[in-house]
Amino acid sequence: MNTERCFHCNEPVPDGFNFSLNFDGRARSFCCAGCLAVADTIISSNLADYYRFRTEPAGKASAMPDSLRAELANFDAPDVLANVSHQQGELTEIELSVSGISCAACAWLIEKQLRKSSAVHQVNVNSATARCHLVWNSAQTPLSNLLNSLANIGYQASPFVADKEEQLFKTELSRFLKRLAVSGIMSMQVMMLAIALYFGDYSGIEASHQGYLRWISLFLTLPVVLYAALPFVSSAWRGIKARQLNMDVPVSLAIYYTFFASAYATAFNTGEVYFESVCMFTFLLQLGKFFEYRARARAREATGNLLKIMPVSATLLVNGQPQIVSARRLKQGDVIILRPGETIAADGEVSSGQSSADESMLTGEYRPVAKGIGDKVLAGSVNHDGLLEIKVTTPLQASRLGQIIKLQQRTLSQKPAVLQKTDTLARYFVERLLLIAAATFVLWYFWLDADRAFWVTLSVLVATCPCALSLAAPTAVTCALASLNRRGVLIKNSAVLDVLPQLSYLVFDKTGTLTEGRFSVSSVEILADDYSQAEALDLIANLEAYSEHPIARAFNSYRTSTLPLAQTQIHIGAGISAICNGQHIKVGSAAFCAVTQQHNAMVYLSVNDRNIAAIQLQDGVRPEVPGLLQMLRQQGYRLMMLTGDSSAQADELQRQLQFDAMVKGCSPEQKVTEINRLVAAGQKVLMLGDGINDNPGFHAAHVSVTLQSGSDLSKNQADVVLLQPSIGLLAELLSGSSRAQRIIKQNLRWSVGYNLLIIPLAVAGFVSPYIAVLGMSFSSLLVVSNSLRLLKK
Amino acid sequence: MSIIYVLIPIAILFVLIGLTVFFWAVRSKQFEDLDKEGFSILFDEDNTGDTEKDDKTTP
């Protein structure tokens, strides 16, 4: 085996390849012409610092086909450009999604490369989200030139339209940061002063100093209650308006009541002040909310590249002349032309031409579907190899793709309501607390001691302040999210932590989820005596090394030697031919190799027109699947497989893995129906899938999980994203959530128990406000440190 | 101890300056990509003209 690795992308250099370049005084080898060209461009344009400082190898740079380069020119049409960018005077502002960014050095490289053009006014690359913000003069340099210059250094960029929701997320996130800063920094200041006041109480303090420190604390707490704590108030207000007391009602009550009582004490120089509690409380609660929000925002940004699916432009035939228009403008009856590699922009019928289309985005099936005259094609699928002329039957918005997206939005509102435990607890508590406080005040004012009424009521409210109660769940959830994230499980919707421990039914998609989502060799039939299986596969692998087709990748690992090939030719949609040691070799479909079709075989090998081997390819099961299913079954979950595949492979898999139920040939609607049936039967359902066809089902299920390799749309929609290519993380998710649940229960038990104990004492007037605040802080601390246990391990 | 009547307001002034700087940093999007900025010091900035141009167009 050759251990030499490509200087650019760090993939093994295949034997017999001889691409090398001098850099920093050493010859560096490359795995392919693409990587060599990219590295050459980078080094010769003085950007070699990239190689010195990068922390991750670059992605393999496949040479960009001319057809794709031509497609970039589509973005220059004013009609299309206007759809994806903003005009600011003579400058154009655009957001690009860049694929191939692996580390921060890439961001630097891209910025440098773009700044070389004098038309570029501003460029800012975000390496975390793989986005590029570009402002340039489109009259001076067309967009396609800039995109081409990026392609030269190995990055493929395409225009991106962030949806409104994402914009909102962004502004909200920076608002969160500011609020956190205000409450955090002010907490430190106020706490510093509080220590002085505490010491003053023990060792004596001049009344003027005490008053001064209190006024300063009051002044510093103002921004916290007037700015940082506002989200709690608005949420509480929304709750009250909807006649639903939520957790934010007692939180805001506690913040403002404590603040005003302290302000009163400051102004009239009596009683105690609790400014530091107000600040700390606000800060801790904000922190929890911020972490959850950031996890969601990050997941959205990194995955929200919807434009790759939604086609932007199309080539319309007007009076026989091709003309590039925006995909949204297509009407029924229009005729569009599709070159190989282009995304189909509307549902339609093939009116001329022959090709195959990749519909995996919509159906989850990776096998290309043959398309001839009269066949229907779907928007969002990719034309593989032939030129097609398509008569539009349904415009983009109403197309199958558009419908699936709409179906999702509709099912979104039907998501089974998750019972928010703390919210119901809070509702129960707040009502009674307010009643008890009011009763205490009345009791003391009229019957016991009118002078003490105010302070006793205050200590009732402070002692029973549901701080610990309201910190109980959020802190545990935050810690659980963080620790799962570290293990490669990204939870976007923290409400699922509540449901996960109650799950009873797990639903799996097949292709790409249980299986690898790519082809591998499943059986080889040798039809001639003079070739062994290894020899035949080696021969095929040598030829397939020239192809980028998904089928070709299946043979990569079977290559054991380097054969001298001559006149290698790729026949699109058919196969590859070459001459080796004077023999004419063909690898490809049955028709291409001129042999008879064998049962189920997809790839044939012929030497001098003699059939040597027939190979069946299969989408192999992920290695961790059998073990995982075994474990889940032992834990008492019921398992189900829903697949869009109707072939025998589904039955084969069912025989292997023994699901409790299996439905094959499912349309997205059927998947929803199946899941709804389970939900109606009282099951708590988790859905694990990766394709767009699973998305409607995601919303029907209680919890949806997708894989990093899944489509962007599904990552956008799912509650949970598994960040490593292993569905074994599902076990981590389940165990992590039940641990979190346990901690939440402990926290709730403690805080409720504490409150029940302290109320009678406070009402009876035994608890001075001082002790009340100590008790409150202590139980909050206990709850927070209990939650922090989740971060260990 | 009357020095605290001077020192504490000065301390508060610094806190306010710190907060203003933080707000400015958030507004100019410095918290959006924390990886990249750490790297920027490693690379030679050979054409300074470009960065100046950037500053002007930054809203």
C-alpha cells in the first residue's frame, strides 16, 4: 500500500500517479490533476501562507467541469442576479454559500482571492457557517468571474438567500449577547458592593457609606432590570394575556418585586437590599437561554443551504432561442433546456432528449432514474448525462418539491404538544404563592402587627421566590445539551429532552440512514475461467478510477495493481472503455458491453467482447446498525422501518434486522400517515431519517433525528442532528436525555420541598428577609451544582 | 474612607466604557466567527490598501 498523501487534500496518492510541485524547497505530491491545479494557483498567487497555517486539510479539488462553469454564467443574467442579491447604488451585495471550507485559513484564502479583483469592495467570510458576504461592482466584473476565481482555488460558491427566519435569528443572537454582557458585568460590580455591605453589617459601617453603596448598587442594577430582564417580562406578559401563567411570570415577579423592595429600602434607609440576587438571577437564566439559542442558530446556519435544492435559474426556449430566466418565472407550458449536471427547475414532461436523473433529493434513492420522451421529471432532481428539453407542467412553487416544503410547514403546527412540566408546576405555584402572600399581608396588617406586615410579606415572597424552581429545569437542560454536543449530538429543540425518556417507538428510514447511502459490491459472478474474482475487480477498479460516477466509487478499495491503460474513454451513461496489453476492455452496463443482462447485476466487464464478470451492487448496511438495534430492542423500544424503496432490498434488510414492522414503497404522505397512526395509538415516536422525503414525517413524530450527511432541508427541520456519520449516537442521545430527566426530577423535588418547608415559617414571621435570601441563594446554588454533574464524564 | 466617593464612580466609568466597546464589537459582527480572527494575525497583510477600503465601506 502506498502511504504517500496528497499535499492539498491529504487523501492517499494512487499508485502510478505522478503529480508533484515544489513548495518550500520540497517536492510535494498530489492525488489528482485537480488538487495540483488548485495548489499551483494558490502558491503562484502568493497565498501559500494558507498551507503554512491551516489546521485541516482541504477538500479534494475535483476539476470543475466546463458545463458547470458555463452554468455560473447564468448568475450574470440581471433577472437572476436581482433575485439573489441586493443593489446598493452601483454596488451589489450578495451572500454566497461556499463549499469546501474546512478551517479558518480557508476563510483567509477566499477573502484574499476575492480582494484581488478591483471590483470587490467588501468581503467577509465566516468559516463557521461557510458563508461569504460580498459587496462588489457588478458592472465592472460579473459574478461568474468571481465565482470562477474561487473555483480555481478549489472552492465552489453559489448565491444564497437567507430566509427571513434566519435573519431574525441573527439579530436575536446579538441581542442575547448584549443582554448577557449587561447582566454579567453588572452582577460582578453589584456583588463586589454587596460584599462590602455584608462586611459592614458584621463589623459596623457608617450609615452614610452604607447608603452610598446601596444607591450605587441600585444605579448599577437599573440596566439589568430595565434592559437585560426584558425578555422575561415580555414573555410573562404574553402568558398573562393568553391567561396562561408560565414560568416567566414568577421569574419577572421575583426580579421586580425584589428590585422594588430593595429600592424602597434604599430610598427610605430601612430593611435589606438584594440587588446582587436580582443581577445573578437574571444572568444565570439568560445564560441558559443563550446556550440553547446559540445551538439552534448554529445548526440552522450551518445547514440552511436551501438554495442548493431550490433551483435559481433555468434556460427557457423563446421562439427557439435559449434565454436564461429566473426559475420562479417559469409558467405552465414553457419549454426549458437542461444541460447535463443542471438542476431541474420545475415539474414537467420530457419533450425531447434522453437522459437519467438523480432524484435522491426527493425520494432518498441514489439510483439514477432513466428519463425518455414523455417521462415526468421533478423539480429539484439533477439531470445526469443527456441534454433534455422539458415542457413545464407545474411551476416551481406548486411543484412536488414546493409541495413537500409546504407540507412541512403545515405539519409544523400540528406537532404533538409537549407538556411543559415546569410550566404547569409554575402555574400551580404562582397562583398559590400570590394568594398566600396576600393572605399573610392581610393577616399581619389587620390582626397581628401592622408595622411588620410589609417585611413579613416580603420575606414570604423572597423565601418562596421560585428561583431554584425556575433554575431547576433550564440549568439541567443547558448542561445536557452541552455534554451531548461534545459527544456529537446536536439538539436544536431542547423540548425533546422531556419526551425522549418516554419514547416507545423508533421509526427508521432505510436509504442513507440504516444503509451507507452509497454503493458497494455485494456479489460478483465470474463468467470466464481464466480470471479470478480479484483480477476481475482489479481490472474494473483500474478503469473506474477515471470516473467520478457514484458507481465507480464502489470499486475504489478493490484496486490492487496499476495496469497500463491506453485510450481510456468515458461513455456517458454507459461505461468506460480502454485498451490494456492489447486487449479491448469495457466496463459498464449490459448494453454497453454487448452482453446479456444477468439477474440484478448492474456492472459488467468484458474483454475483447467476451463477458468476464457480472457484478451486483448494493447499498450496504452501516456496520453499527445491527448492534444498535439489538441494544434498543433490549431496552424495550419497538422498531419500525419506513422506506421509499420498493425493491427486494427492503425485504432483504427486514430479514436481516428483524424490525417489528416494515412498510416499503412509502411516499412522504404515507410516512406521515404511518407515524400519525402510531401517535394516535398513544405511542411516543422518534423518527430517524436523512432525506427530504422524511421531512414531513419529522413533524408528525414527537422527536425527529437526522444525520450530518442528510439533506440540508432535513437538518434544518429535525430536532436533533447527529454530527458524526454513525447512528450509534442515537444510544448516546437516549441515555443522555434520561440522565438529564433524572437530574431535573431531583432538582424539582429539592426546590419544591424547600419551598413547602419555608412557607409556613415565613408566614408565621420566623424568617427574617436576611435568612430568606440565604435560603434562596443556597437552594439555587444546590440546583445549579447538581445540574453541573451532567457535564462530567 | 471618603475616597470611595471618587473611586467607585471612576470604576463605574470604566465599566461603562467596557460595555460600550462590547456593544460595538457585537454590532460590527466580531462575534460571528471566532475562529477566523484568531488566525488573522498569522497571515501577512501585504496589500494594506484593501483593508483601508474595507473600513470605509463597513456600515
